[in-house]
Amino acid sequence: MSDDFLNDMRRNWREQDAEVEHIAGRLRRGLLISRLMLWLENGMGAFGLVFGAWAVSHGAAMKSGVVILAGVSLAVFAPLCAWLAWRARRAEPRWEDETPQGVLAGMVARTRTVEKLMRYVRLQGWMLIGLSAALWAVSPTGYVDADRRLVFITVFFVLSALGAFAWAVWRSRGARRERARCERLLAEFR
């Protein structure tokens, strides 16, 4: 064997080690952020339930159908969305193997969890759009006044949904690229 051949093998091996170490650092950060997000999502679910109940009582006192319906939807959908996120994050496998194969397999599992969460984000965006449509559908009955509050809520919900869709597309693409990269490296280790 020539020295050039051995030098190329050493260089490739060092590049793989550096790439795997970089992925391991991102995996550690991602798992920490995942734990923090789990607490935040659960807190927002509880806050949504409490604030939604307050909005229902406040809307009843004001005799405002739009505030009552928005409060009911917040009290129902915020805990539901928190539960979906908790369920997806809970199913994420724990990363315990510090070997290069373990790091790469852990990142592949993490990217699958991210893609599942992004499907839930898109679902939440459709919920917001559906709720806006439902509020406008109820407005001819007179229960919900088609006034500036309804327009404000509709604009807010639609912009939130568009932001959620954009975030989900961007994050899903990144997760797919990361998974493809990790699967390629994993194939090289086998």
C-alpha cells in the first residue's frame, strides 16, 4: 500500500469523526431544546385552558359570541395541541449510545420526531383556518357579529396559520436533509 492511500484513508476517517462529533453536538442541543419545548408546550396548553375559560366568561358578560367561541376554541385546542406535542416527543427514543453509529441513529430518530411535530404544526394551522371559516359561517345567524373583532381574529388566525405552514415546511426540509446526511454516514460505517 502506498503512503498516499493511507494518508487519504486517515484524512477521510478524521473528516467522518469531525462530522459525527458535530452531529452529536447538534443532537445534544436538540434534545435539550426538546425538553424545554415540552415544558413550554404543556404550560401553554394549561394557559390556553385557563385563558379560554376566562374568555368564555368575559364574552358571556359582554354578550359577545365571537369572544365566547374564540374562548371555547382556545380552551379545547390548546390542551389538544399540547397533548399531541407531548405524545410525539414522548415517543422519541432516548439517545444513550455515544458511538458514531449511535449518534447517527439518534439523530435519524430525532429528525423523524421533528417531522411528526411539523405535521402537527400544519394540523394546527388548518385548525386556525377552519375556526376562522366557522366563525364567519356562524355570523349570518347573528350570534357572532361580523364586525372589526371578527376581522381582527380572522386576520390573526390566518397569519398565524401561514406562519405555522412556513415554519413547518422550512423545518421539515431541514430535518429531511439532516436525516439523509446521517443515513449516508451510517451506511459508510457499516
